Amino acid sequence: METRWTTVDGVTLELPADSTVSELRDALYKPDDAALIAVTGDLVSVVHDEERPLSELVAGCADTYYFRRPDEPERNEVLAAPELEDALNGPRRGNETAETTFQRPGIDH
């Protein structure tokens, strides 16, 4: 199984390429209501499909991940992005998707 180094909530660790959100959450003892936010280059992704391997998603290319719980204070500009709240509410009806992706705040586009 291929692994790579990544940062999750400020801790650098090896992440298996085919990990799912559920597996990652269980391995790191994160609460069930914590959403996975992935940062890759100039994109931010919120993963909605917790059983799909991250390697099949834009989120699988991320080098930084955050778990964010509802009503948690913002820890950085990514977690404070106004687009994040909409993305955390999940895909809109009729627009089912495994993840919601938007431009990372603070990057000149």
C-alpha cells in the first residue's frame, strides 16, 4: 500500500493513499461530527463521501488536512473562509457530489 507524508491538524504523519475519511477519523480518534477539510495548492475541498478513498477525490492530492467540528472557532484563514459554511452543509439536492471544492482564501486568483 502506497503512503505519503501529510499534515493533519498540525501533525505530520504518513497517510495511506487509499484512506477514507472514516478510516482517518477513527485512526486519529476524531469525533463523528468532524468534517474533513483538505487543502491542495489553491483549492479547498470538503469531503462529503466518507467511504470513498481520498485518492479518488481532489482531496486525495492535499498536503494539509483539517478536521472541523460544527460551531468550532476558526483556527486559520482556511477554516474562516465564508465558502466553508456552505460547503459544510453538504451538496445541494440534485447536485450530489463526493466533495465540495472552492478557491483557497488569501491566494490571488
